[in-house]
Amino acid sequence: MENIQKFALPALHEGEIPLAFMNTNAPHDKGVILAADVGGTKTNLALFKIHAGELVPLKEKSYPTKKYKSFMEIVAAFQTKELPRINGVCLGVAGPVTQGKVSGTNFSWAIESEEISRELHIRSVSLINDMEANAYGLAALQEKDFETLKYGPKIPGNAALISPGTGLGEAGMFWDGSHYHPFACEGGHCDFSPRNELDIKILQHFQQKYGHVSWERLLSGPGILDLYMFLRSISGLKEPQWLTDQMSQESPSATITKIAMEAKDSVCVETLDLFIGFLATEAAQLALKFKATGGIYIGGGILPKIIKGVKREVFYNNFIQSGRLNFLLEMVPVKVILNEKTPLLGAAYYGAMALRYD
């Protein structure tokens, strides 16, 4: 991973997107923060020192989540004798957080804030949803960290995030008139809603395989592979041997999107178009549910890597499909978050602002 640059605390710097944080009247002039972004594929850790109103990075490392039996095992691998004592911890975790506890949606172990506090002898331990952390991380970003997928006037109002990756994360951002207040949700696990005959066939196919068909089943890395396999099976076109070989050597989903962007295989192209169309559909539904005139922000590990190959007209045509409320969706700007460390930065922000000095 590239090293994170130091960045100002939101108490002193509003950034491009103003976020509301707790405890902003505290001095925030000292302390060491351990920030974590815990996902189904990898867990990113970073250690920051608070100095002169800034978070200064001390160490950063990434670990494959499923190779470890617990979060504390990853912390043990991360910590070394030369590192300073940690004063506060914040984890952004891919899963529903309830009363300081979370069980990973796409990994097998659970995390409890009390256990972390006890094991590390730290009072300030915050456990938040990874999409909340993603939202808080927007405070650290600049204009160069975004790519506009659909333009809109950005009328002051609520905003929302949607992040396809190993799973599908969603979150809201309530606008109070001057700042955004992020909140977690589990909208990615709501039912997939078909619009046409092909969608219905996809629903039936996925029902046979999984039973319940959520948006996450389609809008994720595994979902891309499932969509491809379904389309290949109904296309009557045999998979080329060179594609089979490439998919066996690399991530199948990443291979499919790469081949689609290069227009080397028609089924891969159809898969990517379908994925983008479904993403636009769910993003629009999120915009309507939250009345997100402040914008939709797309994060996760997929879109930033393929943004240059996304057909904007496919996204737009599937986003503006809500009949009488199309005029509202026309107002909503949609931006892709290019900075993959946004959730880690958000966890660092949150941990620093929640730090208790007593």
C-alpha cells in the first residue's frame, strides 16, 4: 500500500465535504490512534500520531482477513516494540454493529469493543460500520479524489454512499444545513428488484442457487462472476480457451471486467454493462429513499479500477428510470471515490475525534 500523507483534523479543516464529528471541542493535540478498515478480503491497519491538529501516519499495513482467526491476531502481527503506546482505536467493519459488537458478513469471526479495550488496555475504542467510516473519510478528500459519473447541481440535502466490493455496502448522510451526519444501513441485503424479462430470469437463476437474492448477490465481485456464468450459459457461446486460462490464473471477476473494457469477449462486455445497469438502478433507489440531492458517492474496490471503461450512457439510462420522480434523479450528482483508503482515513478521523484524554 502507498503511504498515507498526513491530514488535518476536521476540527481545524472542513475539507471538500463537511462532516459532523463528536467531541469537536476537545483539544485533540496529542495521542496515538490505531485505525482499521476490516473487510471480507483484506484488513488495512494504520497508526497515526496527533500533532498540531494533524494526523501524522506512523505505520500502515494490509493483511488478508481470512488468513487470521481474529482481529486481535492481526493487531499482534502489526504491533512492534518500536511503536508508541496506542491511546485510541477505531475500526470500520463490514457488518452490522450493535452495542459494540459485530460479526463479519463476509468473514467468519466476531469483534467486540470491550475485548479490544481489555486486551490493549485502552479506554477509547470505537467500533463503527465500514460504510460509516467511508463516509467520515470523505472529510479528508479533495476534488482530485473523485470522478463524476453523472452530473447534477448538488442541491443542499442528504447524500448516500454505495460501495460494491467483496460485498455491497450502503450508508446515508443526513444534512443538517451545514454538516453531514453519516449513519449505517444494510440496504445491500435488501431484495433485488427485476425490471424486465432478463432480470426475472436472473432472479430465478439466483434463487435456485442462493434462495434469498439480495442486491449484494449481484453488485459485488462474486456477483460479477455469477452474472457472467449465467450469461455464458444462455448465450450459446463457448468460453474461449484463452479466457478460461486467464480466469484460472487471476481473479475471475477482475478478468471479466478487464476483458470487457478491452472488448475482447461479447459475454464479458454484456456482463459489465449489466453490472453497471444494476448499480445505477440500486443507486437511484437509494437516492429516492434518502432524497439524496446532495449526491450519491460510489466507493468500494471495483468501480475505481474500471471507471475509465464504464459506459456513462448505460449508467445514466438505468439511473433515470423512476417515472414521475425522474426530475428528482436528474438533480442528483453521482461521483466515484477514487481514493481506496477513504474508509481507513474515516476510521482515523473518528478515532481521533472520539479520543478521551482522562
